[in-house]
Amino acid sequence: MLWIGSLWFGFFLLLMSTPASVVEAGTGTAAGAFTKLYFSGYTLSTLGMGDYIPGTKAWQVVTSVFSFAGFIFITTAMTYLMSLTNAVTHKKKLALFISNLGDSPEEIVLNSYLGRKPALLMDRIPVLQDMINSHNQNHFAHPAVHYFHSSAKKESFSINLANLNEAIIIITYFIKYDSAVEKELRLLQDAIAKFLVTASHHYKPITKTALRDTPALESLGRQGIPTIDEPILSSADWQNIERRRAQLTGLLQSNGWNWQHIFAKPQS
């Protein structure tokens, strides 16, 4: 609306520079200020009513230029809005895709685990990686997509991305599995990390998180999944975990969520 109003008002001011810029088509009478405002509006919209015309050949050229500018602007705006709509739809589709795996990190692990590896999640890594990379590009091309939120947890991309990240942490460091699993999960981790770098330009950076260092694994152990109580993690591993959690904290807060919507409050 600001762009349209500015272009319209700018053309109107230009027409007001001389009385003969716009005249009535039948009589040649010079148009008044309100009529010039009307003329500038329908010229930019390429409506072309014909009841008023440019007063001289020079103003005919100027009017043609602004008519062409209006046509280009409207076409570009509509194309951008349709692309933005597709990006928002993709964002919600990605959130629901992750939500179908589980509504919490532990549930994603439980629903995915089969035998000695998280089979369901592993099967979806290529699709998830491609969808996250596509959303990353959409986020870069259409920054406004960041400000489209969902009040439903199942449809919230930030909530589901945090769930997926914590599920990957659990599978990578706190569950006994075949060594090939970690290599495949790193592809997904890399896609998440790249998106968080892109998205971090749209919210205040968070340097510390209020999240516990290790996830709660009791529910997984009760389901027979072999967990590791005290995994051996290098300082680099912890730095990577904390960096992604800090980035996710900023993403969650920018969407009106926090870690308490993902994990229950620890019992005192």
C-alpha cells in the first residue's frame, strides 16, 4: 500500500506542476487537482477510461511511462505475493510433515526406532533435507515468510524444528545404534544448521539457553530402547549442540514459543 500510494502521489505531484498536463477529452478544459489525482490513479492501474487525456505530446510520453510503470509494478507485486503464498504453504507443509513423525523429541524417537536404528526417520531424511533446504531458499528470497506464524503447535514450524533437532541429538549421542546412522543424520543436521543461519537475521540472537544439558531418556528406556546414560561428548560436540539450541531459542521466541512448550518443566 505504501509503494502504490507513493507512486500514485508522486505522479499526481508531477501532473500538478503545470495546469495543461491533463485536459478534458471533449472540451480541452484543464483539469483540476482532484481530477488529476483521479487521472494519475487510473493511469497507473492501466484502466484507461478516456474521459481525460494528457494536454500535450510531452505529457502523453510522461503518461505512457507511468502507465508502463504501473503495469510492471502490479505484475511484479502479484507475482511476489503468489510466490510468498507458496512459501508460506511450504512452511506449514514442512511443519506438518515433521509433526507426523511425533509431537515431541521422545515421540519422534519412539515412532522411528525399529531394531537397531531409527528406521522411520532414516527413510525420511532425503525428503526432510530437501524440504528444509527449499524452505531455507524461500526464507532467503521472501523474508516476510518468517512473520507468518501458526498458533497451533502441530502447525508451528519452529516448534517442530526444535522437536526434530532434539530427536537428532538423542539418536546421535544417547542411543546405541549402528555407526552408519550418524553419517546419514549429519546431512539433516547440516540442512537445519544452514536454515538457522539464514533465519537468525530476523530475530534477536540468543547467547544462552535455559534448556537442560541432557535430554530425559526415562520414557525411551521403558520402551526397551538401549540408551546411554553418560555419553562421551567432545567439547566441539557440546558447542555444536548449544549453538543450535541457542539459535532455536531465538526462533522459538520470535514465534511466541519457548522450550517449555516442548519439554515439561523439570521436577524440583
